[in-house]
Amino acid sequence: MSLTINIYYTGENGAAKKFAEEMVEKGVVDRVRAEKGNKKYEYFFPMDDQETVLLIDRWESEEALDEHHKSPMMKEIADLRVKYHLHMRVEQFVERK
């Protein structure tokens, strides 16, 4: 089983893109990708919505995702969301074998 989570970050005046850029610059993205069980952690920019960034986040199991949610990185991510005044919309997909 694997989980794919689509997280849409939306802000104003380019805040969502600045958030994603800071996530990369601070090394948070690389650290998440290095976590056990992470299969994908990648940002995309919708062509029809300049104020939204899509994160596609894939994990090999619910347990791996739970461990990620317990990690100190979650506070860093939450602090950046607050800094950029972002709103989130989340979709989760489960792939069963």
C-alpha cells in the first residue's frame, strides 16, 4: 500500500511560491525526501492559479507518514505556512495492491 497526498497551498502576492522556495532553500525538502518511507515530495505550480502551489507527497505506508508527522520538520513547515499566511486544501489517495 502507498499513500499519495496532494496539498494545495494558497496565499496572496506570490506567498505560496515563496513558501516552496524557502522550503527548498532551508533544506526541508531534501530532509523530507531522505526520510524512511518517502517516495515523492515535489512542488508544482498550476498554470491557471498563480497564487497556489501543489505539493505531491507520497509515502510507502501510513506508518511512514505518521512518523513524518511526528518529526521536528513539521514545526518548521507549520511555521513557514504561518509566515506566508497560507491556506491548505488536502486530498489523500490510497493505492492498495
